[in-house]
Amino acid sequence: MSSGGMVYFSSFDMEKIAGLLSDWRSECPAMGVLALVPEAEKTQVAGLQIHFRQRKIPLCGAIFPQLIYGSEFRRTGLCLLRFDSMPYVALHDDLPGDAAEAARIIADGVGPRLDDDIPATLFLLLDAMLPNIGSLLDELYLSLANRVHYAGVNAGSETFQAMPCLFDSQRQAGNGVLALLLKPHPGAVLEHGYQSGEHSLPATSTEGNRIIHIDWRPAFEVYRELVLRQFGVEINRDNFYRYAVHFPFGIVRANHSTLVRIPVMLDEDNALFCIGEVPAHSMLTLLEAPRVDSSATLETLRLGLSQLRGKPAAAGLLLFYCAGRKQHMGAEAATEELRAFGQLTGASGVAGALALGEIGESTLWGYPLFQNATLVTADWGSGQ
Amino acid sequence: MSRDDVIPILYEMALTIGGEVSLSPLLSRTLQRLLYFTSFPAGFICLDLPAPSDSDGGFLPVRLDAAVGDYKLIQHIGNVLQLPKQLLLGPAVRLDGQAALLSALPVLHNVYQAFLRLPIGRLGAIILMAPRMPETTLPLTLMFEPIMAHLEKAIMLCRHHDEYMSQLIADRQQADTRAEFLALHDALTGLPNRGLLLDRIHQAMAMGSRNGQYGALMTLNVDHFKQLNDLYGYQACDQVLIETARRLERCIREGDTVARFGGDEFMLLLWPLPATQKDAAIQAEQIAQQARQALALPYRLNGRELSVSCSIGISLFRAHLDTLETLLRNAETSVYQAKAAGRNTIRFFDPEIQTVIMARLALEADLERAMALNEFRLYFQLQANDQACVTGAEVLIRWLHPKRGLVSPAVFIPLAEETGAIVAIGDWVLEMACRQLQVWQDQPKFCHLRLAVNVSAVQFHRPDFTDKVSGLMARYSGVAGLLKLELTESVMLDSAEQVIRKIQLLKNLGIRFSMDDFGTGYSSLAYLKRLPLDQLKIDQSFVRDIASDPSAAVIIQTIIGMAQNLGLEVIAEGLETQEQLVLLKQYGCHHYQGYLLGKPLPIDQFEALLEQGDLSLALKQAPI
């Protein structure tokens, strides 16, 4: 299955893959490849790396819960996305815990490669288990500011088990960041369309992506009461993950573009783990997740894309879809949203993955935000 | 307006502001959170805005205190920028379609059209900017008012904190510097301590192993210091030690070290000293003498005068021939020897050096007394030309010591030059020569004779030299034309212009000048051309070898040729054989001095020699 520089293989058929790479390389000798691998195929990554190393073709990629190709989610197979010329890629698997220091390392690699006349996008593939992605983004913005657009997604396992989910042709690593500098590239857009609730409570104690106390009480205790009071649903430790995706927290912003944080784990102290950092002292609101305005979401994305491009021309599109959103909406509705996205954008091809957190700007030249429950999309085109 | 929408934002902003204690992070974090909440992608803060005036042309010079989100603007943090006052001044406002106003900013992509201005009380303003106005239904211009009031106070508190921290850091640095100083210095006197001195000795030894120069370690103890302590008390004696330290510092040369080891024990490291042991010992001894004399001056303590003396031990060292421990032990041993010798004295560790130094000191003392005891004698060695005519004599000094006998000028002249006694000796010789010339004026046989007097460079460079000679010429009128001053090339080591001026001044009085020992020293043709000389005196070493060493003969011929070209007379000294005389004549030298013609003689014998007329025989025997 192929759409320009985006190809999906339903299985790891190395012969077919070799044929494709050979064709691609005859077209673009300086090419490189971004590989998206579903969690179910994670054992195939080592073989894929050997294959690329033997052919001396640059490779980078990540493992996600599922893939997206066209208008379908796929649990198996492999997506290969071609860069006509391999961009700057750095796999940082040993970043320090201090966000400022980690950002400095990433920025030191990217900064010298920027030419301020050429629009560029810093596309970050992060291990979802990193606890301080929001802070890392804040620090990167302090350092690189508007020299780049910011986009990215979290990779990893849907079960939130630690896994080496990032790779290049030599290494496979977890708990790190794979930074790609795409240029020229106009950036990405993201949107979730979740409606915020009416009542907010302070996260009185947080630690990275762990909410320890809400309103000075154990987080889960408060969360359970809120859900029960607002939606009449009784959540306990056993059904937590099944229900929690439907009742995410929102971090309130002034332009109503609430940041979504989906609780995904509970610990013994009744603290809640979310995908993505919850800044200390954040005011949290319980989102009425069922009220997702899907059509508004898609329209926002379409408009955003045409603004980025400056023209409505359809091209290959990268699309990352939040795993929590799919779970909340249900497979059928999510697939329908994919189909509508393809139609609305008129994309010649769509490839991506189910993500565990997304990075993007809600407006052109916007502040980079780490989100959950969103769709994040960007032009892939043939020029990457 | 929903309270639930506003309160969380204000709550987090307040906590962000309250969480910072330093100005720079306060401003950047506040900006960052504002951008985060409002979706404006960039912003900046200017504090301490100047008051607008009619003549400012619509722009204010403001310092950019913080910027976030725009890379180019960030590069200007800390700089003073000219920014539109319409942008900076006024109440909180949220305006779209302001591309023209925002284009005045030094930004990366000139895309900004909308801005939100939030005044920080009277302290400054926050400007948030966006290419497109971020949507909101919240009253941003109103809702941040309490936050801005909070921020204004936080800025003032942070500034106080930063000042306090700066002072604290400065104090700590000062304390660290002081601690570092104290680690290597003596707290009472500020002199280097034992550790630092040992380090410098190591360095000196390492350098000495490369260039072979000597160094000296001098131990100096204040005599009877314990009794002084008992008598005057510790505080007063501390003052003595401090004053001693200052006096010792004035005695040493640049690069030497004075250290205090504790109590009344001072150590002086003298490095570098000459590469020969004797010269090194002499120089070390001279510095020790200076130290001893400096400490002998009365100390003033609480209005009273106190006299102290010191004992000094000196140990010479070179490279790593001795270990550091041995060197220290030797220096201490020598100071005990000095104390044992009756204190207020100087002792070398090495007995041989001590003997040499003692001898020299004794000679020095005798030399100082020699003039007063009338121990100097003048000898005259005749000078003649190739016509067998005696033209005059060189006046030579001899020291007739009652015990030592006749002391060689080669021994006592360098010593006199070092001690400065040469000036008095030289003055005396000059006066005696003038007196002799005047005496001869009444004797027709001798009235044509000239006298050549050696002038040391030390004597010549004295500022009053020309005055003294002029005074002599006034006292002994009519002798100037018969006086010849012999200079050595070493006078040229000082300012040539000054030398030329002095010579010219005295030549104007009729005095002639000869360059002594020519060919052994500087021998610069460039200087020679400029010096208003009358004569070159070929050094005796060349004359001695003229017959045996072809190079000496060549040098003599060269000197003679040079002198002829410059119109100078040439005289050869050290003439001892007929063979030498023949060659000198052959090469064109017409004036001579040496044993062949006559050895230096006291005045009566000199006059007798001239009267006998034996001289003419030697000269006439030589073939011309």
C-alpha cells in the first residue's frame, strides 16, 4: 500500500521492504526513513535496523500502540515514511532529569542547524514514560523560541509498561527523546474539541506526571467523588483505566483551549498518574469527556493546515491520534473521525499512529503545548 | 466572565510569582506562564520606563529586562532599545491590527499584529505579542490587575534579594580571597609564610638548574627578642615585627622574597644571584648588610625610641644540589653562628665563603680608611711618540697598605666602584694630577708634559662630575690643555647623548679625551663616530699578542685605520718589546706607553728618569 513517500506494509516482509528502499534510493539517493511500528510488532525492530544498516540507509522511528494508515487503525504491519533527504535526527536516551539541562542538550544539537530564513519544525518523538515533558517544552521554548515550530508525539506501550520505544539504525532506547529537525516545514496543528467542566479544584501536590493531592486530599479519592457527583459513575481500582479515559482532567487556559490530562494509573497512595506533566499548583477541572465536538475538531485541523501551508493543496499528511481519545470515543467513532479527517482535508495519503500524548501549537506561531486526547497533524508531502 | 475560568489562572500565576526570589527568573517565568495561559506566543518586559517628553520623537530608550518566545528579541535582553512609547505606556490594553507599531521591535519574523499590554504598576510593562489575536472571552486587561500588583512587589523584593545576594557573593569572594591570602601569608605582617617561601625556593631551585645561577636563603633573627617581649610587651613587639617586615621589604630586590616563619624569625630568599659562588656571596652579603643597617635605625614605639639589632645567617644554594631541608637547616645553623659571634652580625653557612666574605669586608673597611690615612700613592708611566719625545704620562694609583703592602688596583678599584669609594678616590687623583701639572708649569723641562687620568664610569656619570672638573680647571688655571681624561667603553652603556654632552662641555675647557682599553668592550663604530674624542688607546692585550697572534695584529691595524679615518690619535699601551714597537710603527701607531719605555714610577723617580734621558735610547734603537 503506498501513497507517495508513505508506505504501509501489513507485515515485515523484508524482501518487499528491500524492493521499496531500492526504488526510493534510486529516486532520492540522500533519502532516509521514519518507521512507525505498532506495539504488536516491537520485536521486529532489531531486524529492521539490521536491514537498514546493511543498506546504509538512515533510519529513525518509534513504537506506538497502533498505526494509522488511510482511514484505519492497524495493530500490525509497518509504516515507512521517506525523507527525500535525511534531516538532522538525534536520539537522546541519556537526558538528565533536570528539564532545563535536557532542553539545553537538545537545543545545542538543533540550534547550529537552523537557518532563520527557512521555516523549520522540531518534531519530537518522546517516550510517554518521561515525567517532565511539559517542562521540557517550556525550556526548549525559552531556548529556541520561535526559530522552530514545535510538534511531536509520545510513543510507547498502551499499557504504560516501560519499553525501548525509540530507535535509529543503531540503537533502540526508552525514557528518551528522538528529535527530528524538519526543514523547510511549516509546523503542525492539534486539536481535541473536549469541553471543559464548570468546577475546578487545585492540584495541591504534584510531581511530574503524578497528581498526589487535589484540594489537599489524596487525588484518587477526590477524583472518584467528582466523577460520581458529576457523572454518576462509581470508579474503583478495578475499573479505573476503563473509566478514567472518559473523565480526564483539564488544565484551564485563558483562551479556553483546555489542556487535557488523562489519568492512566493509580498507585498505592491513591495518587493519579497522567500522560504528561501536571504543573505544580495547576487548577484542574474534570472534563465532560463524552461531549467531544468531533466536527469542530476536524474543522480546526483543516483550517490550521491550510494556514500553515498558505494554500489548501492536499498532500500526504502525518496524523497522530491520541490513544485515550480513541478509547473514550470508541473504535467505531474514532475510525469514523479518521475517515472524516481524510475527506475534509483532501489528503492524498494519511499515515501516523495512535499516540500517548501530543505536542503542538493550537495557532500559527503558538506557544508549544503538551496535550492529551488530541489529533495532531502535519504535512508530510514529498519534500521532507 | 466565569469566576472558575479566571481564578485558576490567577492562582497559578500568583504561585509562580511567589515562587521566585531572583529578578531574572521571576520575569521570564512570569512571561512564560502568561504566554502559556493566553496563547500569545511571544512577549517581553521592560522595567524602569523613563518619563515621556515632547522631544522623544515617540520613542523611549528602555532596557529589555526579559523576553520569551522571540529568538531575536531574546538576544537583546539587557540592551537598551528605542521602543514606541505608544506600545509601552498607558493602561492595560488588548489591541489587534497593530503591525506598524510592532514593526519597530527587533524581532525574528515580522509577523506580530496583536498585543496585550499589562502595566506593572509604575515599575514597567509587560507586552505580549501574537501574529493573530488569540481568542478569549476573558477580560485579560482586567483580570491580571491583581497579578501585576503582586508582580510589582515581587520585583522589588527580588531586587532587594539580588542586591543582598550580590553583596553576599562579593563578601564571600572577599573572604575567600582573604582566606587564600592567609593560607599563604603571615597574618601579623602580611609577609609570605613558610609554605609560600618553600614553594618559591622550589621554583628558584628549578630555575637555577637551567641557568646555573645561585640563590641565597637568609635567616634573620631579631637579637634578644624575648627580652624585648618581656620588657615592652607583646603588642609593642608585634609593632616591631611589622615594622621589621616593612623595612626588610625595602631592602630586597624585585623578585626576592621576605617571609616570616614565626616569632622573630624572618627568611629572605634572594634569587637570582650571579652564577659564581664568590659573586653570589658578595651580592648576598651586600643585601644582608642593607637589611642589618635598615633594622639598626631606631624604632618608635609609643613615643619612645627602641634600638634593635639582628643576626643574619646566609646559606647559598644552586639548583637541587642540596635538599630543601638541608638548605633550611644550613640557614638556621648560620644564624646561630651569627648569634654566637656576638649578634648584630652576618654569617655564611659555608666556612670558605665566610672567609672570603670576611676578607672582603676587612679590605672594604681598610679602603674606607685609606684616603684619610693617606695610603694612596700616585705613579706615573711615561707616554712617548715615535720621534723619541716624551709627551707625558698616565697617572696610576697605588694603595700602600701598612700591613698588606702594595695592593693591586685590580683588587681595590672594582671594590671601590662597588662601594662608591671610587668617586672620592677619583676626585683625589684628578686633583693631584692637576696640581702636578701646575707644578710642572714652572719647570721648562716638564711644562709641555700631558697627564692622562683614568676616570671610572661611576665617577663620570655622577651628575656633579663636570662641575667638579670645571672647578679644578678654575683652581689650576692653565693646565686644562695638558690634562687628558681616559674613559673606558663602559661609560657608553649609559645614555650616549649625555656622555657626548659631558665630554663636549669639558673639551670646551681644553681637556682632551682618550678611549682606554679600546677593542675590549663595546667598540661601536657608530658611537665612536659621535664621541668627540682625541685619542684611542689600544688595549695592552692586543699589543702583547701583536707579534704572535695574527688576529691581534689585524685588530690593531683595524683600530689604527679606524682612528685615522676619524682623525684620532692612537696610543698603544703595554709596549714591552722592540718587536712590538717595530710592528706598531709599521702599522702606523705613533704613540706608546709600556715597560719598554718605563714602568710606573713615583713622581720623583719619574722626573729623574726624564732628566737622565735614557728613554730616547730605547726609542731610537727601534727601526722606523
